[in-house]
Amino acid sequence: MKINKIYFSMISLLFFLFGSSNLFAESNSGGRQIEAIIELMVALTILVVAVVLWLALVYSEKNDLEGSTLLQPLKNMIHNLTKSTPVSEESKILLDHDYDGIRELDNKIPPWFSFIFAGTILFAIAYMINYHVIGSGNVQEEEYAAEVREAALQKKMLSASGALIDEETVTFVDDPASLSEGKNIFTKNCAACHGKKGEGLVGPNLTDDYWIHGNRINDLFKTVKYGVVAKGMPTWGKQLSPTQIQEVTSYILTLHGTNPPNAKAPQGKLYEYKKPGAKTEKAGSEQEEVKKNI
Amino acid sequence: MNVEKFSYDNQSPKLFAIATIFWGVVALLVGLTIAVQLYVPALSFGLPYTTFGRLRPLHTNAAIFAFVGNAIFAGVYYSIQRISKARMYSDILSKIHFWGWQLIIVSAAVTLLSGITTSKEYAELEWPIDIAIAVVWVVFGWNMIGTLVKRREKHIYVAAWFYIATFVTVAVLHIGNSIELPVSFLKSYPVYAGVQDALVQWWYGHNAVAFFLTTPFLGLMYYYLPKAANRPVYSYKLSILHFWTLIFIYIWAGPHHLLYSALPNWAQSLGTVFSIMLWMPSWGGMLNGLLTLRGAWDKVREDPILKFMVVAVTAYGMSTFEGPTLSLKNVNAIAHFTDWIPAHVHVGTLGWNGFMTFGVLYWMIPKLFNTKLYSKKLANAHFWIGTLGIVAWVIPMWWSGITQSLMWKQFTPLGILQYPNFLETVLQIIPMYIIRSIGGLLYITGLLMLVYNLVRTMKIGSFVKNEEASAPALVLANNKPQRGMYHRWLETKPIMFSIVATVVISIGGLVEFLPTYLIKSNIPTIASVKPYTPLELQGRDVYIREGCNNCHSQLIRPFRSEVERYGEYSKAGEFVYDHPFLWGSKRTGPDLARIGGKYSNMWHYLHMQDPRQMSPGSIMPTYKWLIDSKLDVASTPAKISAMRKLGVPYPEGYENQCIADLDKQANEISDDLLNSGIVVEPETDIVALIAYLQRLGTDIKKGKIAEK
């Protein structure tokens, strides 16, 4: 019996200490909260099933467990967990109490009850030590700061990945690293049609003031990303990341006025050249104005 | 042996039982009304008396103190006489108790509908009624302990332990939480402010659940369940263990209502860990109840009374497991302020309190009338329709709570709120509100079956007003504690028992409250937080009168999603002048802690006139009478002076200046509204309310500007 007691105290102790790895004060991300709920729901389900099984066994007095060797270990375990005196022998533990006909039995406190109770007390002590002796005690302020940090980090990573860049938000970049990367991309993907220096070949000249789909970086980005399939310009959005499209379009804009040899004749409409990066380049209405001027 | 003849008083249990049934119907009908109002806001008829904000406290008070309260008294008055083998201590006290309690209920209904309220949940009643409650409660305790003292049974039975704990703790809680400074006959301010008021309120609120809805019903369970099943109680040892641990631990757990609030972290953590430790002591009661039915389960299949009791005890076990779960901070972060909490509460009230009450009534009424229950079939039908009602009530509210909470917290990949419009999250859960009200309707249908069944039972029986009984006189000679039998000895000393219980239940509250009250560092002050202006103070009282706090919290939790939605999270120092605190416990509408300056005066005016003008689809009732109702300006000096007594630093003699200041600010608002084409008298409730709303949460921003 002694071994059993130790065994069950160990199990309940481990259950509480492992199951409560973060001791349940944390609320950092929605995902973790949902996981926590699911864990709890699973624990609850297991518990309910266990209780139902246990009840079924305890109350199935018609089921003769005595003769079944298969159920003997389970029966022993249940007996060790409940220490319940069978109904047939309850006269042995019937106290002399009698209140208006109500009698009281003197069943032992179920060991499983005591183990879990002790476990919750250990949990409580561990919790207080964890947050208020080892930890600073500023539980929720620290959690909030961590949550905000995590969100800021996520945002930073997201913007570094370029996922935040699209035809609306793209801006001209002129740092040498980006432009040289842009040149690389151009050479690999664009030169075949637009010429090594952007002078135009199958595709139009990219160095003059005439554009078919506009000359703002946003326009170029859109053309590269979605392509102009009818005219043979492929859709690059699936092959180049938004950052790469930003780099290559920025590079293209730096080719303006380079007058490469063998330049192809102008195609499209005349657009007023604006130095890329200048703040004035964003409004769509300006483009309309330019068109009217022509 | 000298056998004495005496008689049991059956009149008191009968009266309380009838009152239980009557108020039960009232409480449930009010509940159904407010449940439907949540999706048919027109059901408030544009009247002040029938808005959600006033009806919801009426529902909770009627359900807890009228329905459950009378059920406790009916059950106690019947059982305590029999386990003590004595008549009630005094028939006169019984009468005072019964009629006093009913009078309190009627006055509560009248005042709550008139908007006379302290705003503190389950303690909304104003100070004269608070005093009446204290007096009548003492009458109850006096009568009950008196009966125990003159008992003929040597020991007091476990049911009575729970009755004693109920009496002493509710007395301590009620008095502790009702310490308030009267301003006028029906208006008072609590002496505590802000964080301290919140801690006291939820020490009370949580333990009102513990010692009004739980311990007395455990007492009832210990008498009526073994009686109905005719089986011995499973374990006397377990009774002792779970009784003392339950009452000791319960009292500590109040702060779990304030997790992630401005309450100091250490108090929050105590709330969490004591709630976890409360799990097994609570289950001790369930186990002793269910295991008492060992060998009687075949009876359960046939007897509707036992069926009600089994579901009641199971519901008790479920909600006392759910409770500790909800006290874990990561679960609470999701569940708090949502419909999950009413779902949790209603497992307890509809399941545990309701079904136990029905079981007791079905058992007791035939006994009082010396007959058999009119229809067992009808009681069975009541059982099934009631159970279905609970399921249809609770499950949609679980889903609704989780759904809405996750919507509140959902960010887009770009880091902005997915559902920035609060209303969108409300409209999402309307279907669940509809199902919930159907659940409520089923439950009420069951109750009406009970009414019919019991009225017929009373008709076929004949009431036994005084039930003859006899028992040997009590001889307590040589009554000394023996080794290992101390508890048995304590059971012979009802007054000593009461004193020990009082000490045990006082510890937790004191340990949590005293440091919060005495140690300054627990509530860091903020220099830019100033007292309300006279007009804002009056507006705050309009807010309290209309019960805005029943649907709107004023507490932004330190979560990114809440800071994003509502602004900087709430700090303890912001509430130092809030007598009472108005944090609220449920967000049926959005949080208002930083509503100040978010909208124009005109927006608020039009929104009160008809919320759907500004937010199509809103479920808030209209408050158009505020536009015409005159502000009670004359009460301002008395309110200022009361606030100063409570420590709010209004300068000496400000009473003479306050009305002029009030008028000045009111004129500014009415002029501003006039500029927008709205003509409104300055001295009206709407202007005061707008002034208050525009102030909310703005002080801390002024501090930031000053720092820069």
C-alpha cells in the first residue's frame, strides 16, 4: 500500500508541475491561448471520461468484478484511489449519528481527492514563488511589454520580408546594394527582351520619356508584378518577391536618360520625367494632368 | 429518560416556500425579458424603468435574494428544527424574518426600477435597505442559532454547520461591503474608492456566490438528499474536511474577478491560486452528495426528486471545476467580460440552485400538507424540460463568449485589429442570444409546471401547521473534548462553532484588504488625475442611475488588442476619486474607460437619443428621456461635501462655488450643441452625462502632455 501512495503522489505532483509549465498567467499570443484552451478541454474530457468510467465501475454492482482476473488490477487501482467501503459492508463503518433519521458512514477520504488537493496546494506555492519570488511580481506589466515587443518584432520581420510592399506602398530605393541587386535581377530576367542596357528589343525602350503604362515606380511595380500578358510582358509576381520587384523597378528608373546605343524608337505616351524619390510622384491626378498636356 | 413533547413550526417553511415559487417566477420572467432585449432593443419601450441597465440588477437581485433567498429560508426552517429536535427558537422572530425579507424584496424592486442603486453588483440596494437587510439577517441568525442552542440532539449535524457559516459570513460580507456615506435618504457613496472599492466589492460579490448560493445549498443537500434517498451520508470525515477547507479558502478567491485589472499583481495571484485550491474542497460536497446515492441509483431512475438533486449536484461539480479554470489568467484573459461568465454563473444558478430548490420543494410541500405529490409525471416532465433549458441556455453562451473574445483579439497580418468596430462582434453573436432566450423560456415553462403541480398538491392535502414530535431532553453532562474527538466536541457548541467559523472566514479578506488599504505603493498616484467637476460628478450619478455599468466596462486590460482598441491600459492611480468604482464585469457594449474626447458632444447626444442613429444595428436601448429630465442641481453641494469627507480634495467652501461651476460647464456644452443645431437646456441629465463621458480617461493624457 505504501508504494501505491508514493506512486500516486508522484503522479499527481508531476501532473501539476508539468501541466502547469507556464503556470497559466501568460497571455501573449492568441494562438497560445487557444492551445491552452484546447489542452484544458482535452484534460477536461479525459477527466470526465475517467470519472464516468469510474462511476460505472463503482456502481455496476451487478457486474461481478470479483471473478474477473482481467479487471483485477483496475479494481485494485480503483480501490486504492477511493478506499471506499462496499455498500454490502457499510454496517461496519456506520457511525452512531442519527439526525432525524439521517445516518453517517465513516468512509475514508478518497486518496485521489487528497492527492489532487495536495497537488493544488503545491501548484499554489509554485505559482507564488514563480511570479513573486523568482519573478519581479510585475506579472501583467511584463506580459504586456513582451506582447508589444513580439508584435513589433513580427512587424519588423514582415516588412523585412517585403510582404508589406505592393503597388500602392512601394517606394524608390537608391542605396547601392539594392540597385546592384536590381541590376542583377534585370540582367537575368529582363535584358532578354528589353536589352542589356534597357535600350529596348522585343520589349519597349526603358530609358526614354515614353511609357505605355506610366512612369511612376508604382506603375512600373504593377506592370512587373502582374505583367501585360496580351503584349508579351510576363507576370513576375510569382517569381520575384516584392522586395526584388522594388529593387528592379528602382534600377530601371535610374536608367532614364542614359541614351544607350541601338535605342528602340519611343512607344506609348510622353510622361514628364520626375526625379525618382521626389515626394510629388504619388497622386494619380498628376498623371492625368500630364496626359492632358500632351 | 425524560421524553419531551413539542411541535415543529411548519408555517414558516410553508410561507417561505410559497414566496420562493412566487419570486422565482418573477425573477425568471425579468431574466427572459432582458435576454430578449439583447436582440430586440425596442422591448425597452423607450421607458427608463424597463431598460436593460435597470432590469438586469432587478433580475440578479430577485434571483439571488428573493428566489434563492426564500428557498434557503424555507429549507433551513424545515430542516433545522428536525435535526435539532426542537421548534424554532421564536415564532415572533420567524414572522419578523419572513415579512421583513419580503418587504426588503419589494423595496428593492421599487428602488431598482426607479434607478436608485449603488451600482455595486448584487449589492445595488441603497443604505436604508442595507440596514434593513442587516437587521432581518441578524433576526434570522438569532432565530437559527437560538434553535440550535435549545436543541435536544447532542451534536449539530453538518447541514447546520453550513447554515452557520452562511449566516456569519453573509453578515460580515454585507456589512463590510455596505460601509457607505449617505448623501441623502436614498443616495450614498461607498467609503472605499477605485481599486480598494473593487477589491471589497469582489470580496463581497464572489463570496455572496459562495455563502448565499453555495454553502446554504450544501446544507440543504446534506439534509434533503439523504432524506429523499434514504441512504446514509457517505463520509463524515469528508464532511469535516471539505466544510472547513471550503469556507477558509473561498474567501480568498475574490480577486479572480479582477484579473488583469489595476489591482496589485500579488492580490491577483492570490485570487488565482486560492481558486485552484478551492477545486477539491468544492468537489468534496459533490462527492459526498453523489456517493450518498450509492446503492440507490435504481431509485434515481424513478424518483424525479432525486433526479433534480443529482443534476443539481452534478451542475455544482461542473461549475466548481469551471470556476478554478476561469481563474487561470490565460483562460480568464479570454473569458472575462464575455458571455462565458453568465454561462458559468447559470450552470450554478439554474442547475445547482434551481434544481436543488425544485427537488426540495417537491419533497417538502407534500410533507407539509401530509399528502403525496399531485403528479409525478408532471415533475418528470419538469425535470426534462428544465434540463433542456439549461443546456440551451449555457452552450450558446459558451460559444458566444469565445467567439466574441477571439474577434476582439484578432489582428490582421499587418498588425491592425481585424474587427475594429465593436458592433460587428456583437452582431456576430445575436443568433446565440436568440437560442439562449429559448433556453430560458424552456426553463420558465418547467417552473410553471412546478407551480401547477404544487398548487394541486396543496389543494389535495391538508396543511399541518404544528407537527407533533417528541424527543428526550438534552443532557450535556461531563462534556469535555476527548483526544481525537475535538470536532465532535465542537459540534456540541453552536456558539463556539459560529465564532470559530467567523475567525476562519475573516482571515483571507483581511490579508488581502489591509495591505491594499494601508500600503501606499499598491496604488501609485498620478499627479494629473484630478477630482471630477460638479457637473461630471452629477453625470457620473446619472451613469450609475441608468446602470450603464451593467453593459459597459471602464477597465482597459494590459493587452495589445485592448490598448489598440481603447487606448492606454488602466492604471490604479486613475481611480482614486471613484466612489464607487465603475469597472463593470461584462462588455455587452464597448469599454468606456477612455471614451472622453473620442466623439463630439453632438455624437453622444444623438447616440443617447437613439443609438441606431449613430450605430446602425446597435442593441443599446434609447435614452431619450435624459434629454428632457432636469438635472438635480440642488444636490450638488451635499455631494461635494460627502466626497470631501471621503478624502476627495475639493477645497473647503467649494459647496458655495460648485453650482456656479456646474452651470458654466453645462452652458459650454449646451452652446457647443447649439452650434451643431441642437437646442438643449444646460441643466439636464443628458448634458451632465455628456460632461462625464467626455472626461473619462482623459486625465492621464493631460499628464503626458505636461511631461513633454
